[in-house]
Amino acid sequence: MAFTAIGALALTGCGDDGDGGKSKADGGGSEGGKDSASSVVLPKLNGEKISVAAVWTGPEQASFVKVLKEFEKRTGATVTFVPAQDPIVNFLGTKIAGGQPPDVAMIPQVGAIQQAVAKKWAKPAGTGAKAQLAKNYSKVWQDLGAVDGTQYGVYFKAANKSLIWYNAKAFENAGAKEAKTWKDFLATAETVSASGVTPVSVAGADGWTLTDWFENVYLSQAGPDKYDQLAQHKIKWTDPSVKDALTTLGQLFGKPSLIAGGADGALQTEFPASVTQTFTGGDQPKGAMVFEADFVGVNIQQTKAKIGTDAKVFPFPAVGAESPVVTGGDAAVALKDSKGAQALLTWLASSDAAKIAAEQGGFISPNKALDVAAYPNEVQRTIAQALIAAGDDVRFDMSDQAPQSFGGTPGKGEWKSLQDFLKNPKDIAGTQAKLESDAAKAYKS
């Protein structure tokens, strides 16, 4: 896909809700007091304390903290990272009930943003954040953070969730090739299997990965219009299009020999392990391929494998006419209508903030003003280009658009139904019925 990087854009201050005051560009910052390349003007927040809640841990948290540290340098604020748990709406509800809501929360589901607005927790984004969004983001990313036409969320982090990562050595030994279609993908899996290596590592212990498998198959097979209808529950999960997608997915899940550890093993494999077991063990890994988003790169970095050499990637294979582009993301939402909270939203919508995170690896930004040269390797640059080039044609993770009780809670709803399907992929009708029953209750409430 064609891609043009857009240079950094200057934002003029017009108020005190995150876009006024002085920045490093005005002589108010770090080394030397100048940063002529600054793309955003931030207010002085000397001594103001700001807390930010997110579910990130490990390298993801460390990367985000670096972004917050730069915000501190530029504004004089003190920012505290608050570790959160899934489901984040429940976590935030506890904090709010206790009178200690964070100033900003990084919310990973569209449905959760809508719930935060409905509960009157969320505060609208100020003019500074909205100005940065208008300059740096495609309409689809602005719309995803809006509720009833009011902007609340700033999507700082995105995910290209339509990727198959593979162990290059295992592929080479098997004589296997990257697959462009689902039929080719199954054939590649059989080729790898014949070489003595189990082809696919599935993180069945984490139900969210199974929703991503389904969504990629469904989007490519049923098309974007049906995808939108199912995401909004305008068609039922008993629809024939869901049957078709589950049938297709069952072509993989129904062959235990193609899945590392079989169904039982997959159901005990959490996402980080699904990645590391693909890129450890030399040319005899437990699995040769693993499906998931660009953030797989973070976990690969915990092994000795080198991205682009030992670990390679190709787009999720097309089931229908085209390869799907399913995305996810984390949006910053203000829970306090303070100068500091609004300034942080403005910062996170800037290309300066995106650049810091991109340089750490394992991160993709929906910010189209970010120069892709910021990404640390060609693999990540290609992944980011594909996401940006898709523009408004991307489709956001379906389960993340659903009410959290259906699409985002461990052991319940869609996560649980698809785990049961992985265990018994022949029960398509039963899976559809359970999905519809749970969805009907969740969307009604």
C-alpha cells in the first residue's frame, strides 16, 4: 500500500485546557531549553499532580512511562502511573466509588468508553486535544473516541490485529511459504506439520485472542457491512454469516495436530507464552506460527529471536476477496476536568508523544503525522504503514465495541464461548446460540 508520512504540525495555543502556555519550543523545556521540532504547545503545570491508569505491564508500561516522563519535563507536572486490571470499567468504578478516580484512564474498548460516558465519569476532550486530533488523525480514529458527536477519547496506541508471525528457520526447514489466502494458510500449516514442527501456536487461555481470530475471518469472509451490523448487534449471532466464519475457523481449530499442545494445550497457553514458544527452541519450536497484532514484537524481544530475521510476519490470509485489517487501540479519557488532565490528552494526541513510544518498539500509532522512520525496524514500519494506509477502511476490534460483559470479560460472554468452541469446534450451532444469548442480555442492559 502507498503511504506518505506527514511532517510534524505546529499547534497554536488558544486557551488553558491543554493547548495554552509555554512548551520547550518556547524555551520552557529540557536540555538547552529549546526543542525547535516540537509539534505541540503545552501549558505550564508546575507542581500539578496527575495520575494515569492503564492495564499495561512490563515493556508496554515502561514504554508509556517514558512518554509520561517527557510530558513532565515539558510541563513541570508530576505524573503517576496507576496499574489497572481488566475489566477496566470495574476497576475505575471501584476507584470512583472510593473517591480516588485517576485523572486520565487509558481505555482499551470502545464499549468501555461509551460506558464511562453513560456513567458520567468521562469528561469531554478540550480544544487542545481536539485540534491535535483534527490535524494528526483520520476521521475513523476521531469517531472511535467520540460518543454522540462529543469527543472524549484520544487514541494514543493502535494495533494492527491482522498479522501472522512466523519462525523463519522453521519455515525454511519445512519449505513453507507465506500464505495469502486461508486455503494457502491451511496448506502451509500442513507443510510445516509434515516437517515435524507443530504449525500454529494459539493463546486459548486468553479469550480475547480467540475473538481476534474470529473477527479476521469474519471481516474477510462476510465483508465490512456485515461486520458493522454484527458489532452493533443489528444482526444476531445466529446469522448464517457467523456460521460460515465459525465453520472456516473450525478448519484450523478442528485439527489438533495443527495446534501446539492441541486444544487442551492451547486453552492453557496465555498470550505471552504463545509468542515465546514460537521463537524459542531453535528450529524445533513448539509452534511455527502465532497470530496476533504488532505488539507480538514486545514479546519476541523477550527471546533471542531478531525481528525481521528470525521472526517474520505476513498479513492475515484472505478468506474472502481481500485480506482484513482489524485494529484495536487504547484511548486516553479524562476522568477529571482539570488543566492537567486536558494537557495530557493534548500531549498524547501529538506526534512528539507518538514518536517516543514508537522508538521503543512493540507500539503502533494511529497518528498519521508520525514519521515512520521513528519505528525501530522495517517490520514495524511496514505494519504501521499498512494501518495508516487503510485509512477509514479499517474495522475496530468487534469485541472491544461490545458491552464489556459480552466482549471484554474473562470467563464470560464471547471470550468463554470461543474458548468452548476451541475445545469443541464441531458444535457450531451451540456456540452461536450461546453467543446470541449472552449478546442479547449485554446489549439490552
